[in-house]
Amino acid sequence: MKVENAVYPKREQVEALLNLGGNAPITMLNLLKFKDEASYAEPDAPRISGRKAYMRYANAMRAIVEKAGGRFIFSSTIDALVVGEVDELWDMAAIVEYPSRAAFAEITRSPEVLAIGVHRQAGLAGQLLIQCTQQTAA
């Protein structure tokens, strides 16, 4: 299995997500890897950790998602890998619920999210973003 962290999705990935259709809520599993030090483009930007820069983004994103009817379900530092192998462990896991795939796409393209994206870009070394649909017990 090949694993490749990225900061932004490829256009084909977003199109494939939207082509799944449906109006049911979706959840996004975020596996996040932070830069040791944030890398802002501005030379006078504060020297902070990548985690701290990303949390600036995440805190603002929470308000945007909740305003659109979504919710932050879970976030946690990743402590240990128990099953399997990866070259490097992610730093944080988070689960966010969106009202639908279309709502997710609309939120991520909004001017508010584009404005706070500078913190995401500065703080993230990469991530995996995995769209999930909740299953009922069989």
C-alpha cells in the first residue's frame, strides 16, 4: 500500500467525491502531519510551530463548519501505531461531519475558508483526508 500525504486534494479527487452524490451527512477522517515550524510567506510572520499554525485554521474552521450545519466530532493527538506499519506516524487525527458532500465542497471553496487557508498551508506538512459514510449496525 502506497501512502502519500498532501496538503490539498487533486481536482480529480474532489470530482470523484462529488460524483458519489447523495444528500446524507458524511464524515471526514483527517490524519494530519505538522511541520516542525510554520512556514508563512510573510517574512515578519511569527515563529510558531506547525501545529499552532494549523490550530489557528482549525479553530476558525470549526465556526464555519458549525454555521453550515456540520460538527467537529473528535480530535486527538496520535500516540502510537498498534497494527500495521508506516514510515512516519501522523501527529493528529480528527473527525468532522458535514451535512452532505455538496456542503463539504461548498464550505471548502468559501471565501472564509480561503482566507484562513494561510494557516493551514503554513502548518501542515501533509495529510490524508478520508471520506466516510456512517454504517448502521447489522
